[in-house]
Amino acid sequence: MAKNREKFIPSEDQMALWPEVSGNEVNGLGEAKIRRPSPIYWQKPELTPFGPLMKWYRDNQPVDEEYNQVREKAEKIITEKIGPKFPQRQENTAEKWTELVKKVGLNNNGDVIGITRMRPEWVIETFEVPYKTVIMAGVSMNFDNLKRAPGRYSAMEVARQYGRAHEVTNAMATWIHEQGWNAVSYGGSNEVPMLLIPPALECGLGELGKHGSIINRIYGSAFRLGAVVTDMPLITDKADEFGADEFCLICKACENACPPEAISPAKQLVRGVKKWYVDFDKCLPYFNESIGCGICLAVCPYSRPGVADKLIKKYAKRGAWLSKE
Ligand code: B12
């Protein structure tokens, strides 16, 4: 628990690279108006004041063979090109296309697929996203690896699942191309021109947790995202609410376990929306010094296999009882 832990003090060589501006200011903390997010991390270094810290992170990765192998394997998938677009455009109903594209995602290693329409406030400033329909892919993380966070085992799990997310989104984009429609695959973290969490919330992949990540009703917080954007006609999905937001209001697991105390007990106003928000200036230095942290995902009660289902039932019952009052 953070409260019993020694206070985390970031290393001087990392903090020497910290810019003048606060990451919370870049993210629009306290701003009442909806606006597009600014590039902050995992973008081209010249687009963000935190570019030198990204380099610091990369320069301080472990150098052992197993770690390198996992990362190289993921990198190979991540850099693979999607298949060419076929000249003959196939026609089908939106219902049929939706059924087929979801099948392609699920048959190519995806765990959950949802569909929504793009909103301008999801696109990061300085970028454009060419198509209006977003297919979101969710991939689960292995809990036994994740629970060792922070460190090389959970970091390798992150790399593996980035590879898997790319596998899913590349397969769907390639298949869409074969039907003669347009698609772009955004499988992972690097240089994605849009936020992945808001569309995933919108199309039923889960609820936003206190730790700023999505909690899925099956995989809890042990869950990562990728996306495809397309002009193929597809039917959208609805958001999924199963009590996680209410649960986060009383649960303190991630808040107490976060070594730099970056997780707030209350929702905050960020670019016009009141939501759970993680303090960037506190999170990032620890993230950088712990090979990508992940403690908040690991300690979330919903992440432990078998628990999400029980919590959902308990909270559904509570909801039913409350509504009779
Ligand atoms: C930059 C980034 C980071 C940065 C900073 C994040 C930040 N909050 O400032 C750092 C390096 C610190 C980071 C850390 C982590 N990240 Co990160 N990160 C990203 C990335 C590449 C971009 C997000 C971004 O620009 N955020 C900055 C601003 C815009 O943040 P924000 O305004 O607070 O918005 C956040 C949420 O509140 C939500 N959101 C935004 N708008 C709206 C609107 C509404 C209405 C709502 C409800 C929510 C919402 O989405 C944003 C995600 O950070 C995304 C991938 C992507 N393209 O989306 C992954 C991503 C969000 N990260 C992810 C994860 C898991 C982590 C870590 C747990 C690390 C790990 N081991 O995996 C930690 C957790 C720390 C945290 N919660 O902030 C996952 C989340 C998966 C999930 N289950 O939801 C993503 C989606 C990557 C992926 N492909 O799966 N991350």
C-alpha cells in the first residue's frame, strides 16, 4: 500500500529532462471546454514536450535476452503491413458486414470487438483520422504475468499483448481491404492518432476505472486496446455499464497501491468532462523507472480471474435492491 511504502523519489537524471510545462496542463486538467487532446506521450518526440523522457524510458529498458526476444517478436507483428485493397468493392448489408468483421477479429486472436462512430474530440491535435467508423478490439492480459507488476514480467506481457492487438486489427483491416473497402489499423500504443479509451467505452468494451483505464466485464483491467477505422458500413454497439464506476467510488485498491500516489479519490474535470483522471506528473516518473508499471491494472479486484463475474452479480443485486427503496 502506498501509504505504508517509502515515498517514491524520481531519479535526478530523469527529472533533469522534465519540461517547464505540467503534463496535466497539456492534458487539459481543470479545463471546462471540450477540445481535442494534445500529443503527450508515445508520439513522435518532436510533437510533445515529453519527447526527451520517452527517449530516457527507451534507453533504460532491460537488456537481457528473454526480454529482447519478446519485444522483437511483438515489434515484428507491429511493423507488418496490412494487405492490399482489392479493386472490386463487394456489397452487403451493414448487419452482415458487422457479423463478418467481428468474426474475423475474434478468429484472429481478439477477445472482444465493438463498433462506434468517430468523434472529433477523440482525435489528437495535429492528426487526422481518415474514416468515421471505429472498430475497437480488446485483448486480455495474462493475470499471472500482470500481477508481478512492476517489472520485466509484466512489461513483457504488455509487449506480447501489443503484438496480439496488432494481429487482431491488422487481420480485420486486411480483410476489409479484400472486400474492396478502406481501412487503417491502429494496433497499439505508438503514434496512434486517436485516443482508444473513449471509443472503447462508447461501444461496450467496459467502464472507465478510477485508475484511468478500462475495466472490462470479463477481463477486468487486465485488458488492452487496438482499433481499425473504416468506411465499410457497420452497425454500432452500445456502452456497457455493470457497476464498475460505483465500485471504484468505494474501492481504494489502485489508489492505495500506486507508489507515486497518482490516482485521485475523486473524479476531475478534464477537457470538459468530469471523469477519473490520473496525475500525469506523478505517474510518469514512476512509470519510466519501473519498465511501464501496471500496478493499478494488477491490483484492480476485477482483474483477478473469476472475480469480475461475482462483483457484477453483487452490484446488480444491490442495484435491484436500491431501486425498490
Ligand atoms: C499516453 C499514454 C500513456 C501515458 C500518459 C497517460 C495519461 N493519462 O496522461 C503514460 C505513459 C503515463 C501511460 C501509462 C499507462 N498506460 Co497508457 N496510454 C497512453 C496512450 C498512448 C495515449 C493516451 C493519452 O494521450 N492520454 C493523455 C490524455 C488525453 O489523457 P486523459 O485526458 O486523461 O484521457 C485518458 C482517459 O481519461 C480516457 N479519456 C479520454 N477522453 C475521455 C472522455 C471520456 C468521456 C471518458 C469517460 C474517458 C476519456 O482516455 C485517456 C487515456 O489515457 C494510450 C493509447 C491511446 N492511443 O489511447 C495508452 C493507454 C491509455 N494506456 C494504457 C495502459 C494500460 C497504461 C498503463 C496501465 C501502463 C501499462 N503497464 O500498461 C499506465 C496507466 C496510467 C494511466 N492510467 O494514466 C491502455 C489502457 C487499456 C485499458 N484497459 O483501458 C492504453 C489504451 C493502451 C492500449 N493500447 O491498450 N499511458
